[in-house]
Amino acid sequence: MTTLAGYRSNRIVELMREPAQDRGPDWLQDSLQQAVLLELATLPPYLCALWSIRDEGGEVAEAIDRIVFDEMSHLGLAGNLLTTIGGTPRLAHASTAPAYPGPLPGGVRPGVVVSLSGLSKRSAELFSQIEEPDEPLARDVSPGTSIGAFYTAILDALRVHADVISGQRQLVRTMAAHGAGNDVVAITSLSAAEKAIGVIKEQGEGTAASPANPHPGAPGELAHFYVFREIYRGRKLVQVSQDPPRWDFAGDEVPMPDARPMAPVPPGGWGASGAVVPDSDAQERLDAVNHGYGRLLRHLEDAWKADDPVAARQLLGKAVVDMFGLKEPSQWLMDHPLPDGSGRTYGPEFRFVEAEEP
């Protein structure tokens, strides 16, 4: 049975410390539950940044939009990796749902505090810290243990215990319009697991030979880490040397787009500290996002629990509708000024709500 370690635990750090010879089926279920939480954790901050951009057809907005769809696919693939070995993703629980601001789950990237705000240099820097490879091809950040290293450990264990791959309770959704690697596919074999983990790692980090996304939605698309570094640095990444191969942020300008001035959500959400008390209209939208987010997580979890493929597909469809329904109240909040005269605005909290909206 999958261990339900809390979101703020150091479970990934503990799992990575276990000797390779002890990484059996239970270790895999525990690790893939943490992988599901990692993929979920990136969606609210990336969505806040995306929805804050006023020019939705601009280059930066389109780049972040592609990343969001990649991350949705990664969440689906991570969940399928867990169910194919007999586990069940646990998402709709107060102890496992992300809480912002806060750390990444499992103790990954200690010191990185993930917050919700509009797009800015600061948020682009945060996002690149989340996606950072162990050895970036354009080194302008300090090294650290990567999410990719965790997935590599999972794949190594799957290769040893390939017999646990059953193909049960798999969610499938075609997302080809968003890129070559973005379909949520059934994991029925070791080769399918290897391909899925390759997509997750390479779309986020690139490869050892290139910063490009090997599974792009558009020609020339970079891996997530390098997209966020371009936004932060304000320059395109270009190859400046062939031998040895070297890249630098020395290309054309990447202007920061005009974004709604969403302030970082405080611990506990708006009004938790008493410093900012939302008016009734703002509270209505905050509740709408929080309840919608809770429904989304419940629908996803129930979809992976369903033995009937038709029921699973219907529940997945409901989760997708839930997610798109979060945009309108979120952008309303981003256009609603805080009462402190700062010129900044509210934004969604993405707080998990246990009970359904009355």
C-alpha cells in the first residue's frame, strides 16, 4: 500500500538515502506517490504566472502555457506509473495537497520556497530553481540535487522490478496538439515506463547534449529550465561555441510581458494574518477557486481508483473541466486591488477544501 507521507515531510530525501538493493516494490510505490505530489506542486504557481499575463498570445505567455500542459501530462504519467505497479495516487487530502508558500514535497530542493504570485523576475527565478538539472548546459545558477535525479532512481528500481508493471487502472488522454510527448498514455511495459520517465525528465531539464525540449510542442522549443532562465535573464539562449559546445543567454531580448500585479499569497491565505481582509466579492472568488481545486483533486484521485475505464475517463474529463473553470475567478482576483494601497492585487490561494461547496 502506498505510504501517505505528508506534503511537508522529507520523504524523498529519506527514500534516496535507502541503498539501491533495498529499493523494491514498496519503495517504488512510496517514491511514485511523492513523484505525483511533485508534479502537482508546480501547477498552481505556473498557472498563477500564466493567468497574470495580459497578452495571452505573446511569446512568453505561449511558452508558459506549453509548460503548463507539459506538467499536466507529467502528473498523468506519474499517476499511471504508480497505478501500474499496484498503488493509488493520493491527492485529495489536506496532508498531501500543496500549501503555499511552502517547500517542494519530500524535502527536494531544500531552501526553495514555492509561492503564488504574478509573473515577475522573482517568480521566473523560482521556477528555474524548481526545474534545474544537476548539470545545466548554461551554468548561471548554483548546483543542487534535481528532481530528475529522483526519477532516475525510480527508473533504475523499475528496471530491477519490471515484473510489478501490470497496466492496471491507467488514465489515457490525447494531448497531441500540445506537443509530441504530451499524451497521457498507459504504462503497460518497462519500455513504456522508460519512455514516460524520459519525457518527464527531458521536457523539464533538456538532455546532456542540448537545452532543447526533445518532445516539443513548437519547433525550437527549449526545456522548461531554460525557458524560465530566458525570462529571468531577458535574453534568448543561443549556442556561442561549437567546440566545445557552449550556450549563453546572449541572444535577442526577451521582454518581460505586462502582467497583473498579483501579490504573493501570504501563509494561510488572504486574511489569515488579519493584515488583509478580503471583501465579500473577493472572498466569493477565493472560495470558488479553492472549492474548484478541491473538486479537481477528488476527481483525479477517483479516476485512478476506478476499475471501469469508461468511469475513469469521465472522471478525468470532469477534472479537466474543473481546472479550466479556475481561470475566470483567478483573473478576477488578479484585477482586484488589495485594500492596503500598494497597487498590488489579490490572486488565487489554491487551498485544498475537504468538503464540497454547499
